Amino acid sequence: MKAIGVLVSGRGSNLQALVDAARRGELGGDVGVVVSTVETALALERARAAGIPAVFRDHRGKKREDFDGEIVEILRAHHVDLVCLAGFMRLLSPVFIRAFPGRILNIHPALLPAFPGLDAQRQAWEHGAKVSGATVHLVDEGLDSGPIVAQEAVPVLSDDTPQTLAARILEVEHCLYPRAVRIMLEGRCRVEGRRVIVEGE
Ligand code: GRF
């Protein structure tokens, strides 16, 4: 059974979607460990409720590389095959990225390369985009810049607020992330430059 490690900092609804998909046998693996940089994160409670090892690590006062090295150790100790960032509010250093080459995913609430960075749903809304959505991508050393594994569009409606748009995108995220994780765990894709070629798609 393959294992994923999920890095979180907050609410953890995507973590929950991954846990639920695993329990239904739809993930191609299981969630082996959850690591949070925020002690009070709801995501940690969700992990504990699901019987998954849940680890808090404080980054304050540590050099970025040292902190990332600690997280890498934890993930290795749990024999993680794939790392999933799910609302993880830190940029990873090269130390981390090189420890899991081509095996780190992130989910972003916009159609990349549009609207990278923080508050992407509001960015799309303020820009007046008619379509936004969600993206799962491989993580490289840039900000939301790695090769795209899966995307799904969500319409932006005239009476949307940033909050209603975010809620509609979040629903899509909860299906998209497990689907992308399954593709990766089953080895059904290969990377050619910026393009991720998925078997059968
Ligand atoms: C999601 O919108 C995700 O796309 C972004 O951060 C948010 C995390 O939400 N990267 P949750 O913690 O999974 O509920």
C-alpha cells in the first residue's frame, strides 16, 4: 500500500477529502502522516480523528533548510511515496524539493498560470475573470509554478462574491485532488518538460 504525507496549516478540508477517498479505496493508497506548522490547525484534529499520525512542527526561530530537513525526516520515517501540500502556507526550500523529486503535489484554487499566490479566488473575482477553477500541480522551487497534473474549471457568476466563488471552487478541489493523487500513485503519468502526460487522457 502506497502512503502519502500531507502538509497542512489550517482547516484541512482537502486533507479530509483525501482521507475519505482513501477509505473508499479511491486514492490508490492511504494517508500515512499529517504534518502541520500550526499547532491549533483543524487539520490536525481531523487527522487524529481518522487515526492518522498527526505531527506539529514549529518553524519559528529555525533556519528554513533546517526546518524543511526536519519535515523530510518525518515523511521518510513514515515511508511516504508522495507528498501533498493541502493549504500549507510555506514555500519549500530546495532541500525539501530535492528530497522528493517529482513527488510533491500542491492544490491551488485558480486555473494556473493565472492568479498564483495568496487569495487566488479573490484575485480572479477582482480581475473580472468569467472562469476560474482549481489546479493540482507538481511543486518546483517557484511559487505555484510546477507542471500541471489536473485542472477543472468553475464559472464565475455575476452575483458571486469572493466567498461564494471560493466555496464553489473548494467543492471541485475535493474531487480533483484525490483524482490527481491516484494518477500519481498509480504511476499513470510522465513529465515531458512542462507537460504532464496522463495515460488515457
Ligand atoms: C484550498 O483552497 C487550497 O486550494 C489552498 O488552500 C486551501 C486549503 O483549504 N491551497 P483546506 O485547508 O484544505 O480546507
